[in-house]
Amino acid sequence: MSFVPEDGTGLPNSNSYVTVAEADAYFSLRGVTQWGPLTEQKKHASLVLATEYIDSVFGQRFIGNKFSSEQSLQWPRLVQCSDATPYYPEELKRACFEYAFIAKDGSLFPSIEYDETGRLPTLKREKLAVLEEETRWTVPNGQMQPTLIKPYPSADIWIQKLCRKRIGGGKTLR
């Protein structure tokens, strides 16, 4: 599979919301020197991972509807019923750049580690002198769940502008 950036028309085979050249320009303008030395392959992988993260985490909450049933990604979208032109916002691209920068160092999803009993420890303390061990687990009825989505404020702030308003707060795109 090859790297295919979306061009705003709803491509059926795209796997990134931005091009490497756009990402290079974005980070260069901001003086972020850790992006430039990455290999082209690493940049592609980071941008694809960022795009997959955006679609899997926020895809069901985005405003509007997909522009085409044939497109591979959640964007571009039709935001108003009267729209005939696909909407491909700059906020989406900025979020993708920021998530890609994080993804260059590893997964955007937290790794959840269970202990040998299959339970999720919330605290494990060990002491060597005068041997002591303490382990606490999540509550069995699910009152305490692991965080599956980590906050990434530098990217989340851009993507939230593209999501439907949640009941009890939030902002709407106008």
C-alpha cells in the first residue's frame, strides 16, 4: 500500500489528510526541528497513523456527512444540507500535523497492561527492605475504567472545532 494524501475531493484510496510537503512547511514555520530529519517513510507512517487516529476516535462525532460514499476517510464532508462543495477545513490539517508529530514516537493509543490475573492494576507498590507488596485493582463493576483516549491538547483543540456539540457543553462550528 502506498501513501495517498487526500486532496479534498473524497479520494477512494487516501490514507492521510495531509501531504509530507504540507507537514514539512507546517513544522518549519513553527521552528520544530525534530520533524525535518525524519525519513520520508517515517513521515508517511506518522501521517497515516495520525489520520487513522482522527477517524477512529472522532469519526462518529464529526459535523456534517461524508462528501461521497466512495471516499476512504471521514473528510471531506458536507456541512450544510444545501452544500454541494466538499468542506475540507484547515483545522483538520493542523490536528493531523500535531497528531503525526506525537505518532512519530509511538502509538497515539495508550497501552493498557493487565497483570497475570487478567485484572487491571491501578496501583502496585513493592518494597525491598522489610518485604512489602501492595496491589490495587479496578473495581469489578466497571466503576473505574482505563483511559482509552489520551488527551493531546495541541491537536485536540483543533479537532474539537469539527465535532458536533456534546450535550452539556462544547462548541459548535458556525
